Amino acid sequence: MAHRSDDTPKRHALRQTSTLNPRPDRVTDALFADSDFFDPHDLLQVKYEMLRRVRSDDFPVSQAARLFGFSRPSFYHAQEAFTRGGLGALVPQKRGPKRAHKLSQKVVAFLERTIAADPAADLVATVQQEFGLSVRRRSIGRALARAKKKRR
């Protein structure tokens, strides 16, 4: 694996926590120009400094957003998140479903009953027929394994 010049331990940590700024080159604020402390790669630091600049230094929102590499809607989104939840709310959240949304407890219970009655049943077709859900065989296997693990 080739090491890139930007693959420092800090950037690796930022990448692991999803706080690596994908567009550090857009940060043009003077504080981030030649500083050992202010890092344009640190998304959390950039967002916080942008918010601070507007609130404490009376910068116009459009100017602060531009200097820190964000759009005005992104500024307002960050401001609302910070107001609601503090610094931790500025950390990007994972997108997408947070749980198995198709294979609910009701569907998993149905699958377990079906397997008990007929171990050779086509579970994909049965779920499609009974619930109108299109699911993959592997998803069913994972859901059943999670249910089994919870019962232990």
C-alpha cells in the first residue's frame, strides 16, 4: 500500500471518525492558511470556526460560508445542529437505515415459524407472498442469526 503525503496519523484518525474534510482546498480563511493549530482537513474544526466567526466576529453568513468552503444552506444546517446538540452534533452522521427495516420482528417471527414447520421452505418467496417484501436470502439469514443471538 503506497503512502500518500496526506496520509498522516491525524488524517487517518479523521478518516476513521468521518470528520476528514473532503474539500480542504476550499477553506480559504486566513486562520487556516499557515497554522499548526488550524487544520483545513479537520471538518469539525472548520465547521466550528465558521460558526464562531459569524457569531463572535459578526461576519456575514455568506462570507463565512465561502471562506470555510461551505454553502449558505450548509452553514444553517451546521448552526441548527450546533444549537440543538453542541459540538458533538457537528460530527457527520451515518446515512441510511439504522436497523433492518424490512425484516421487522413480525417478519422474523413468521420466518422462524415457517422454518419450524418446513425447514426446506423457500423463505424469499414466502416473505414476498406473505408480506409483499423483496428481500435477499442473505438478509434473511442475517436477520435470523441476529434473532437467535438475542435469545441467548
